Amino acid sequence: QVQLAESGGGLVQAGGSLRLSCAAPGNIFAFHAMGWYRQAPGNQRELVASITKDGSTNYADSVKGRFTISRDNAKDTVFLQMNGLKPDDTAVYYCNGLRFGIPSDYWGQGTQVTVSS
């Protein structure tokens, strides 16, 4: 069974920081890129950051300059450092592999991030 395991979420005040981690199965981590998504209540899941195997990164405009995605290829793990958190960042955060911009069919449980004002 393919499992992605996200961790590191929590409750933080506006302006605070969190570091999310995601352990991915090798077959997913081998995709062209890994991405972090988030889904707030009533909203669709959105891609907030992605990183290719060679380390090229992309960010949604809403998180540019505040979030940093990174990966440890030796441990099949991807990270999301989130600084300057805002209440609008409140969501469940998920990671997944990306192939031609399309996520795999497998999703983990996600990790809840709640930012209080």
C-alpha cells in the first residue's frame, strides 16, 4: 500500500513558523517533482510549492518569500519551511509526487496547520 506521511503541523500565532515533513514511498519520490498542497474548508486543494529532482522550485504567489520547499533525496523526504504565517495559511497540508504537473492518485492523511490572528 502506497503511503505518504505528513507531519509537523500545529497551532501557531500569526507571524510564527512551522516546518512540515513528508516521508514518501520510493516510487512516488522518484516522480519528476514533489509538491506540497493545501486545502482549507470549502476550498479546493491547491499546490503551494514544488521541487524537482534537481532542486528547481516553484511557489504559489500567496506564499512566495515566506515558504521554502526542500528535499532530502537520501531519505525520500520533502520539507516545507513556513515563515511569516498568516491566518489565510490555515489548512490541511499534503504532499505528493508530480508527474507532468499531475499528482499521483495516492494521498496521505495530511497535517493540520492552524494560524491564529
